[in-house]
Amino acid sequence: MSLIPEEHREQIVKELQEKLEKPVKIVMFTQELECKFCAETKQVISELAALNGKITVEIYDFLAEAEKAKALGVDKIPAVVIMGEKDYGLKIYGMPYGYEFQTLMEAVILASRGRTDLSEATRAKVKAISMPVHIQVLVTLTCPYCPMAGSVAYKFAVENDLIKVDVVDVGEFPQLGMKYGVMGVPKTVINEKIEFVGAVPEDMLLEHVMLAIK
């Protein structure tokens, strides 16, 4: 049974045709026996790749390919890394389904284009950041505002190689929900230092990032 609904396929195909420019590689780490949603995650990304020839998928075993996982900064599964001409630091932990399918789409488009629609002022300030930034956007599959939060953070990562972004489904990783005291989503955690709830515009996210690297 297809996980991407038939009635949505035509629109997805059109969007990919219009917005993809360069090839995109989706790298997934799995371990079938110990990962609740790994099989479904593999199916979703494989179905998406089948809709456009510029998208390819590579599947690796998290334990057998531990060195590759480490090199890409992957520390849990299911993990999806979306790469374009280079690794922009765009990751999804959990099954990219429900509202989070749009997060996957956004990551694929950004990685393909290698550029963003951030304002010139924001882009200049993001590019000027000279310290590592790790942004975690904690989401659920039923949250309509979560893809917006993930998208803005991903754009920062595309503009600066020092910025890495993980979009994490707390439904699949409840230990992180406990760790960060998640009472509402999207919840963003920056460098384990700054936390806030809600989808915010680019200028506000930038303010939080700057506070996190002070």
C-alpha cells in the first residue's frame, strides 16, 4: 500500500518538476529489527524518489555502517539526511509523514537549489556566523505549524556550513521530549542553550541563534 496518497501525487510531481534544479541524494540509516518506523520511513522516501529522476536514495544499516553514520552526524534512527551538491546539514529523525512530509519536501527543494529566499539582511548575518550552531526542531506529525519552523531553520543551514539542523519527531523519540520538557510543538533548541516554542519568522530565529553563540 502506497504511503503517499494517490490524490496528492500529481501536485507533488508538479512541485518537484518546477522547483528541483540539481540532483538530490536522500541518505537513510535504518536497522529493521530495532527500529519501529524504519520500514515506513524507507517506503516514504523511496516513493518520493520515484516521482522525480533527480532524487536518489541510499539506505545504510546504522550499526554496520557506523563510521558513515558518525561522519554524517547521525546518532539515532530512523535518520534521513538530505544532501545536494554537498551536505548542508539537513536531517530528519523519525518518519517524515503527516505534516512532516512537507518538511521533507522543503529539505529536498533547498538541497537541490543550494540557495534560500531569506532576506538579504538575514542572509548576510547568517553567513557571518563563525561558530558551530546545532538547531533541533522538535515536532509531531500532527502539528501544522512544525514544517514552517523546520523550513526556516533549514534555510539557515543552507546559508552557513557551520549550522546543522535536526528536525526530530518527539513521538518517535520520547526521551528527547522528556529531556527538553516538551509541552508544545514546535519546540526549538539551539546549542543546548536557548529554547523556545512556536514557529517564528527568520529575524526572530536569528536573534535566538545569536543569543546561543554569545
